[in-house]
Amino acid sequence: MRTNYVINSGVRFSMFSQDQLEEMFWGVLHLLEYTGLDVMHDEAREILKGAGAWVEGKRVRLPSYLVKKSLQMAPRSFTLFARDGNPKHNIKIGPGRAHFGPGPTCTHFIDPETMERRPYTKADVPLVAKMVDALPNIDFCESLGTVGDVHYDLGALYEFAGMFPNTSKPIVAWSYDKFDSAGIHEIAVAEAGGQEAFEHRPNYVHYCEPLSPLVSTFEAIDKLIFAARHRIPLIFTPCPIAGGTAPITGAGIITQGAAESWMGLTLAQALQPGLPFFMGGVYSVMDMNTMILAYGAPELPLFMAGLTELAHYAGLPLWQTGGCTDSKTFDGQAMIEGSMSVFFSALTGGDLCHDVGYTESAMTGSLFQLCAMDEAIGYARRITRGIEVTDETLAVDVIKAVGPNGHYLKQPQTRKLFKTEFWYPNLIDRQDFESWDMSGRLTMKDRTIARVRDILATHRPSAVKPETHKVIEKVLEEAEDRVKDKK
Amino acid sequence: MSRIFERISTAVLEGDDEESASLVHKALDKGETAADILNEGLLVGMSEVGVRFKAGDMFVPEVLMSADAMQAGMRILRPLLVAGGVKLIGKVMLGTVEGDLHDIGKNLVGMMCEGVGFEVIDIGFDVSPADFVAAVKEHQPDIVGMSAMLTTTMRAMGHTIKALTEAGLRDKVKVIVGGAPVDAAFAKKIEADGYGSNAPAGSDLAKELVGAA
Amino acid sequence: MSDILETISTAVIEGDVDEMVDLTEDALDEGLSAQEILDNGLMAGMDYVGVEFKAGNMFVPEVLRSAKAMQTAMDILKPLLVESGAPMVGKVLLATVKGDLHDIGKNLVGMMCEGAGFEVKDIGKDIEPEAFVAAVKEFEPDVVGMSALLTTTMRMMGHTIKALEEAGLRDRVKVMIGGAPVTQAFADEIGADGYASNAATAADLAKTFVSAA
């Protein structure tokens, strides 16, 4: 038996030393203790004050012990459940596990038939959910768009109503306000079989976004309070832009963004001790010429890697970002930016990596980008799975048996492991030239288009319960009623 | 079709050599002829293997297991076929050219050729043009298949064809070539009769050249 | 063009805030009118900045510095311009809509509009429709510019236009909108008069509104 044997089975990645992490951790706590945030919600300030925060006007400062206590209260390991009980669609959050999914709220969509950019509509939601359901390396669902063809207060609700029946993978839901949140929750709870059943097996995560720099906005906090009271796992994720709404330095943007998340954490844990909580965000740069928030910049995966390490050091799961691009179309830029960020995200083990399938700097959602990135994630996951070193895998006996100038194709070990030791692509081409030539010289883009259309035409997600359909209809009717007097 | 043939073809498809051999014995006990067992059992399985391999649904180690299962059946049937005067569709002779020690691809072609009903003679690797000539004289194959895995050894294919021409044997055989660096243009340049880009393509080509396709 | 005007326009381009007071005072001492300094010094510089920014040769922090330089000079010139009765190009009212606290883009539009000769009133961020209405009544702008950076807040632009309609003010102003998620199609949908994709085009758009009016 071996003793004191160290195993690195996967590819390891680390950026900061323990000293640096400690310095950043205490930097965040210092910021919260001495500068604090503006919390634009009266009730939230009262709750925070009751928990031990210092409140002056809108400004809320948090003593370090309170933040540390809140970090301790949040779990690092928990499960998000498939609504239909399919264990393959569950997401187990815990150290060393990276999961992937699309992002929300793009105004535009690449039409799957015409390939043209056009406004995102209600009819697109089920298509995205179906793709998510079918793609092997996509683990959770967001819609890749803001529904534009319904009343503009109801986009988020119609979005959830369209996603939920079309994938059993866990959904990450955003909303405009707590009315949306209530409607979304009613649908999810109906399928789960009641509030208590939902608390045991949560089938969606609620997403709220505070404002950088250093503001907890009314809507973000109002939704957070709703989610915490109903024990809905929560993502509280700012979108700081280096050089614009956050310091231009990597360490600076991470420190500020973490402080923004931890204000939400402290409030959430005060309301619901033990609530699963993801810190996170989209941390990138403001391009100083175009003024866009760059989704394909190398600083994005770099900042996100640093943030992931800080989150894990503090004991929280992270809402990661990757698989996105500033390119407007399916091209080399989209593949480079998307693949690099996906690989980097997989290396960090950031827990839920979103925005897979974003193009045009988050303005246009694309099923084609999503499908191609599914392939990139598969590729990245094979690398991060690493190399196992055991007596069996060293294969000294097998090498001896084959000897000089033999071959391994017929070895029992080859036969046993060839499907699991290697990753087999779905889209990437490895044919010889003649076969490729004969089969029509299809490019990556051609094959991706074919796969997307094939999945949309053939994939059938598992159905929701009939009573859930009724609840969806009821929730939408009530919502239409609520807004009918607004333009 | 008899249930037993279906089971034999399934055993080949699944690469189960023990099952294949025992089913062939069983079929003979039931009074089926060796030719029927070959054509309706083993070859049906191998042809499905070829289809699935080309479609990307089967992988090389699985094809080799199927070929093993096929051969396990053939070991029993071959003496009976010979005794019964049943002719195989043709004779293929295979070798990797001089200077090249790679033979996985060539072996695979051999198995696929046996799978489609050829008698296969494998003369090994690093075979000089003179040895090719001697072997053709000895075995009198219908088809000579040459393999080369390296850009540095593929030119030996040209030398070998030249040697066959000089020995007056070129017209008596069809020459097919294959291997990673080889393509149809190169085959044409050295005046081979055909090129196969992978093992099933090689066996299809062989069938075509003997008029059995 | 006189040397001093050229120096002023260069100082604007280079964002030389510290020099602006001295340069502007010098120009006035030389007997140049406030209008001449504005048109041929400051605005000449800002025009160049706009062109270079659009071409990708200047970056946002540099544009902001240029705008700051322009404003520094304007603080001196504005009372003189009012005194002389020289009309500004028009009045622009700017704000970020309710729920949205982003104002970098809006501030940039304000600076570019001032650079283009508008009187600009910036009423801030997170502005409710009712507050927009009150500000339009008080300030009587020619153009109302609304900004939203979030897909979740852009719908407030629709609410605001509706509030202007209900207050009977919609016909008295042109409404232009902008911000990352906003598009021409969205502007059409909510009944805005125009959309600008960046600060420089916003100023151009405002100019077309007042020249058409």
C-alpha cells in the first residue's frame, strides 16, 4: 500500500497564491466594513440592521464577522434537480464540478431557418429549451433572449412558461419584479408537488442582478427577498465593467464585484439561513472605443478565473461566464472567443457557467453558437478529466504483451476503454480528404446548422404534468390581467 | 432465412468469436451447407459491420472483434468449402512496402477482404519489390494490395509496380494502394488500378475489380 | 483662423483642461466674440474628436477629457452668449430611465450635444416617467433623450413616452433613445422619434431634429 501519495487526476489550474487570496478576501471585507453599499430598499435595510449591519441613510456597511458568518451559513455542496426526476439532468454543485448553460435577455436571435438576426420572440423560447435538453454538455437552461412580442412587463414570465415544459434540465430564471417571480415560482412548485417538495428538490434557480458600482437596487433586492422567503436557490450577480463601472484592474473589479454579491449574501442568509447562494457575474472590460461590454475579451475569462478562486476560497459556488463572443456571426472569431472562455471556465471549476451561445456582445442569442460550444465543452471536459495513473493505466503488462512493432487494436484493454478514454466529437471532422470531399466538403458551420435543425426537428423533451399546464395558463392570464391597463 | 443464420450474423456483428464458432458447428449439425452458412450468416454480419463502420456507428476495435468472430467461423468452414469445391470470390495478396513497418491498416484491409469473401494472403511488412514479385509468382493472386503509412515510403509502391512490370506480371494482377499519405492522384501517377481511403473502401474496391461488386 | 482659435481647438482635442481658462480669457482679450470662440475654437475641436472617435482613433476616456475641456471654456462663455442674445442650437433634456442607474453613456451624449452647440439639461438617472414630465414642463426642451443600459429597464422608455402623451407634451418634443440593448426597431415599437447607437450619432440626430423643426 502506498502512503502519503498525492493524486492530481485532472488538469489543475490556479492563479492566486494563498497569500493573494487572503489579501483579496480581506480587501472585500474591508470594503464592506468601511465603504459599504447603497441599499435602495427600506425593508432590506431594516433586516440588515437587525442582523448587525451599520445603516446610515441608504448606505449599509457590514462588520466583517457578519459577512464571515453569512459565508459560513451558505452551503458549498447541494443539488439542483431535474423537474422530471431524470438523474442525468440533475446538477450536483460541489468542488471541482463545472456546469454550462446559455444566458438570458438578448434582444435578438439568429433565426434557425433563415440564419438572419431578428428580434427574439415568444416562439423562440421552446426552441432554445429543446436544444438545451438535447445537447449532452449543456446542463442548465436560460432562454438566450428577451421575449419581445408580448407586453413588455411580461417577457420574463412568458420566457419561463416557454422553457419549463421544454426541458427537464434545471432552469435559471430571471424576472422584472417580484410579481414575475411569484408567477414563476407558482409554476415550478406545481410541478414539484408543493412548496415543501420544492424545498427538498428545487428545480430552478432565481437570478438577480445588483448594480455596479456598489448599489443594491430596489428590484434586485425585492426579488432576492422573495427568493429567500421561498427558499429558492439564488444567484446574485453584478455585471461590473472594468474601466467603466469598476476599477480597471483585475484585482479591483473582483474586489468590488465580490462586495456587491456579499451584500446580497448577507441579506439572503439573514432571511433564510442555509439558502444555496451563488456569487458571480459577468466581469469584463469596457472597450474604450466602442463602449461595449466585451464578451469575447481575454480579460473576461481571466477575471472570472480570479473571481472563481476567491469564491471557492470563501466557500461559495460561482456563477461563471463563457462560451460567448463579440462576433456577429458564426465565424472564426466566435469559435476562438467561445472556446477559449469555455476551456478556461472548465479549468477553474466555476460551478455554473452561463452565457454559452451569446453573440454580438450579449445582444443576439444563437443556437448555432450554443451547439458549437457544446462540442467545445465536450472537448474541454475531456482535457479537464485528466490522466489517471494506476497500475492498470500504466499498462506495463499490456506493453510487454504487444512487444516491438505490434499493435494495440486488439488488446482487451483497448476494447474495454476505447469509448471512455477517448472523446468522440459530434461536429468536428476527422475524415480523410477523399471522404470529406465525397461527402460534400461540409464545414464546421454546415455541420452545426445540420445538427441544430436535426435536434429541433426530432428531439422530444419529457412532458410536464397536465396540472402544471393549467397552472401555466392561469399564471399567464393573471399576469395579462395585471398589465392590461398599461400601454 | 433460418433463425440460426440470423444468430450467426448477430454474433459476427457483436464480435463474439466463441458464439460464432459454436453457432457454425450447430448450423452444420442441423444440416446447413458450409456455403449457406458463409453467405447467409457470416458475410451478412460482416456487410452490416462495413455499413456501420462507414456511418461512424462502429469503431476500429469493434470491427476487429467482428473480423475475429468471422474468422472463427471460417476456420471451421474453410476445409469443407475446399472439399466441396466452393470457390471464394477471389484471392487478395497484401503487403506493406519496403522500409515501412506499419501494418495495422493493412491487417484491417485483410480482415475486411476476408469478411466480404476473399481468400487473403498477407506477406507482412517491409516487403521489397523482389519479394512482392516472388510472392505473386507463388500465390497467383487476383489482386495485390500495397500499404504505406509514411510519405518517405510511399514511393516504394511505384518501385514495386515497376518490378511487377519488369517481371511481366503486371497484367496478371490488379494493384490497389492505400495508407495515410496516399490518395487517388498518387495511385494514378504510379499507375495502380485503384485506391482505397479506408479498410471497407479497400475491400469494396477489391470486389469491384474482380467483378463481384 | 487665428492662432488662438487653433490653439483652443487643439487644447480641446488633447483634453488639456488646465489650459482652457487661460486660453479662453486670452481669446476674449484679443477681442474675439464668445460666438467665434465657440464656433471656430471649441466646436471645431469637438467635431474633430467626434470624427476620430467614430474612426476608432480616440478612446472614451480621451473623449470625456475633451468634453471636460470644452465645458471648462463654456463656463466662461455661456453668460456672455446669453448676454449677446445669440441663440443656442436648441435644448436637450437627458436622463436614464427608472430602474436604471447607468449614466456613463448618457453623460457622454450630453457632452457631445454640448459640443454640438446644444444647451443640455441632465436630470440624472433612475428617473420616473412623472419626473420626466415635470422636467419637460419646466425646461421646455426641443429634444428629450432617454437612456437605458439593461434589457430589463428599456421597457421604461415605453412607459415614459406614454406618460408624456398623457400629459399632452408628446407633440412638443422629439424623443430620442439609446443604450446597449436599444435598437431602431425598439424605437419604432415604442413610438420614439429616433435612435442613436453611440454618443456621436446622438448629437447628430439631435441636430437633425432641430433643423427639421
